[in-house]
Amino acid sequence: MAVQGEVRRATFVKVIVIVLVVIAGLGLLIHAVNAGHHRPEGAAERWLAAVGDTGRKGVDRQARQQAERIGPVAIAAPILPTTHDPHHSEFADLEVGKSRPSGTDIVRVPFRLHEQLASGAGPLKQGTLVLHRSGSTWHVIALDARRPGEKVRSEGGPPATRAPLALWIGAVCLGIVLALIAHFITRYAELSAQRAAPGSAT
Amino acid sequence: MARSDRYLKLLLILLISATFFEGYDSSILALLLPNIQATFHASEALLGLTRIPIELGLFVAFFLARQSDRVGRRPLLLWSVVGYTVFAALTALSWNIWAFTFFQFGSRVFLGAEFSVAITMVVEEFPVARRARALGTLLTFEGLGTIMVAILLGLGLQNGRLEWRAFFLIGIVPLLVLTVLRRRMHETERFVEEKKRRERGEGTLRTPFLAAWASPYRRNLVLVGMVYLMRSIPFFGATAWWAYYAERERGFTETQVAVYILVAYGIGCVGYYVCGRLMERLGRRPTAIIYFVGGVVFSVILFQTTDRVVAFFALMLAVGFGLGVQPVLSAFGTELFPTEIRGQAAAWVRNWFEIAGYVFGPALVGILGDHSTGAIGNIGDTVSLLMIMQLPGIYLIWRYMPETKGLELDELSPVEALLTETPLT
């Protein structure tokens, strides 16, 4: 006995193609909205993470290359532990705060981390990275002591980035639009199923 | 003839290995990634790339799981356990990152099929009065699988001679259990009846690939599929990124993250059990709405608060509601479809719609929340904003989802399923 109202393969393929086109479209949209963002906080964090991995077995060489692209690893000497477990990063944790401008194309990014010793988490290290913009990329040029008011989020400082209110309102609107789309898809599936059912007028 | 209590208990114990090892296996990859990375000298980008074929194993599992409507639930479950065990053991023997990826892919194929069949067997074998609770109990073990990995990590299993490989060797346990107990497991009565019907010429021997999309079931498949999709994208985005978010945006140490996961998951697992009980008392729809709303609210609190005490309770409740909703979702994915296509419908919902969340949820959060180049620029806000995607799911449940509380599977006719349900008031 064949299943009543069975879907044709061609219809299924069409739906799959439509879904893939929608996914590709969303991918392009996301790529477009992401374009042009180059935050110094992200560069500072990547540099610190890569520096932390320079002493980690297996990934050390690649980490060093990655760090050097953002800034000289030698700058990090004062915050690296003297001994550590090579199976782990040289930092047990890592957090960066919001950047503050400090001259033309120069910003200061506060950070907070714990050294990773062979025996576990080591002493707390706090400081500020100084970054310089060349073109659209940021480079670490110095390690400095913190100035008053330079704090990371867990110390009560402002978040490195914050989604604007318009984005939250937009997301709620998008949620409503998605609910409407889901409503119409469900109704369409219902109606198409009723049309395909035996004994229907069509 | 109804199954005896003793048999149902035994069946539940046998099926628990499927859900337990799904939670266990997924968590190994999440929590031991740095160790695996160090063994194979792989970059983070390469590790990210290998996650795609690994997770696509769950998609391929669809093609295996749908065979349960043809060959039966029992043989497919038993062979899936064998397949999972073999690939778990082979993963432990991986010699490079590509061997590791291939063996994990194979492991996901069988694990995905095993999980789908386990849910179908519970739905088909347990009487209506105990079905929801059985689903709740079964799925609680998915969370316990995660806790087991955290406990073994705490005990330092990864520091032994076998390092992370020892975790995968534990995957052999289900085969040992099944070797002893397999003869006591029977084919589900509903499948046996369906098989007899087919032998009498009243049904097709081979279920067509698109049978679940046929007009009598299409509306429910689209409906349940969209609810799964809308939940899975933000949910898997949140679970994949919470540890990273806690460390990089809230200053947690690795140890604090491990303790939070262990304790909050441990207590949060009660959510599965409570869900099973609520499904029986309140019904599927109200329970699902309560859990979806709870999941959204506590996830947003978790990804916004800077207070660690609030974060702990928010994590516990987000796990309780977010993961704990699984029993009611599994009920939607199986109870609304007749026996001859139930396995296939469940596989469509889980391995097509839900897999989208596995693949796209973490990717969306990573791309939009990238601290350097993301449009939003932080993980906390990105996850919170994505949670709004669950609103359409809540609306669909409220407006369209049929209520199956107190109904035996035989009472759910396809015609009923086509009717638009009255919204909850």
C-alpha cells in the first residue's frame, strides 16, 4: 500500500535548494554586517591567548607565529611564569576590558590574568596593553601599568563591547517576524496536506 | 498483551546506555579539546573544521535510524550499540587528527541512531500513564553522561598513561552490558503488529524515503521540526560557548568553570525528571511552554549577570529548563506519528532539524560574537539575542501543537493530527 499524498522527490529537492539558498543568503548577510569591525580588545585578547600558548607542547610554534603577527612576544616577558606545565597555557585565565583612546590611533586595553604554574593557578597579573592601529589592524606595542579607572568587567569596569538598545529591539522584532513566518509555514503545510489528501476538492 | 513491570524496568536500563553515552561522548569532545589538540598538534582552526564532519555524523544517523521502521527497533538498537562501541574504541586508537575525526564521525552515526531508536522504543512500549516519566528518566541520563566526564576529569583520568584516550575506552561498557542482557530484550509489540500487517499485504514492506512528509503527517512534521530548530540554534550556541564566555568575559578560572558545570548540571538534571512528571499532570503543551520560557529567561540571566552567585543559580536553572525540556520534545517527535513511520519521523525531526542547531548555533555565536571582528562583539549579548529565536517555538506550541496527554498511541489518528489545535488559555 502506497502512502497517501506522498511527496514527490522533485518537490523535496526544490525545498532543499530553497533552504540552501536561504542559508547562503543569511551567510552573506552575516558576512556583510560583520565587515569593517576591527576591535582592539579582540586583538589584545588574541595576542594574550597566543602568548599563553607559546609554552604549550604541540602548539607552541604556531602560537608564537600567531602572536608575532599582532605584537612581539618579548613584550609579554613580565607576565609569563618562570615555570609551568607544558600541557597547559601559561595563563590559567584571561580577561580584557574596554579600550580607551590614548592619542592618535593608539588605545589602552586593561587585562587581568592568572599565571599557570605547574602546581596550579599562580599569581594574579593586571596591566594594560597599548595598541597602535595601522590600516584596519591593531598591533600590541607595549605593556604598561594600569591607570586609574582602567578595569576589566569582573572588577566592575564597563564591558568591552555592548549590543546597542536598537539591536535588542530589532531582535524582538525579528522574533515576531520569525514567529509569523513559522505561522505561515505551518498553515501552508496544513493546507497543502489537506489539498493533497484523497477526496479533497482539488 | 501489556509488558510486565519487570520487563519495562529492564528495557529502561538497557536503553539508558544510549542517552548516557550521547551526553558522555559529546562532553568528552567539549571538555578535553585542549588535550586532544596537544596530542595531535592541531591548530584551533583545524579543530573547528573537524567538528563539521564529526557533527554531520548525527545527520547521517538519520539514514540508519529510519531503517528501524523496516528491520525493527531491536536489531537496529543492538547493531547501533556494537557500531558505537567499535568506533569509540577506534577513537582511542587514533593516530592523527583525521583518523580521530573519521572515528568520531562513525561513533556519532551509531550514537545518533541508537538515541532515536531508544526514544521510539520507550514511546511504543510504555503505557500512557508511565510513558512521560520513562522518557524523563531516560533523558536524565544524557545529563548524567556530562557529569560523569566532569567527575572523571576531576579524578584526573586524563593524567594517566592513556591520557584522553581512556575516556573513549569507557565507551566499551554498553557492549558489555548488552552482551549479557540482549536476549532479554524483545522487539516492540507495536512493530511486531505492524510487521504482521505488512505480511498480510496491508502495508508496504519498505517505507519510502519521504513517507513522513506525506499529507497526513506533513503538518505535524513541519510543526515539530520548526520547534526543534528554533530551540536548537540558540540552545547549542549557548552550551557550546558558556565555558569560553565565563572565562573570557566574566573572569572565571578553568577550575571554577568545571565546578560550576559539575554542580549546576548535577542539580539541573532534576529538570528532566520534573518534566516527565509535569507532562503527565499538566500535559505536553503547558509543560513545553513552561520549560521554553524558563530556558529563555534563565539563559539570558546567565549570559548577562556579573554576579557569580546569580550566575550559578541561573546556570542550574538554564540547564534544568533548557536541557530538561528533552522529554516533552521527544514526546512531540514520536507520539504525533503512527507506528509505521514513527522511527522515520523522529529521525527527520532530530537528525535534520535539530542537527541544524548543532552546526549553525555555535557558528552563529562565534561569528557574531567574535571579540575582534563580530558585529555584536561579545558572546554574552550574542547568545542572549539569539535566545529570542525561541519565541516562535513558544508561539507554535501554544497555537498549533496537538495535546497527547492521556492518549494511547493507537488513539492518535492522522486525521486528528491535521486539525488545528485551540490555543492554550
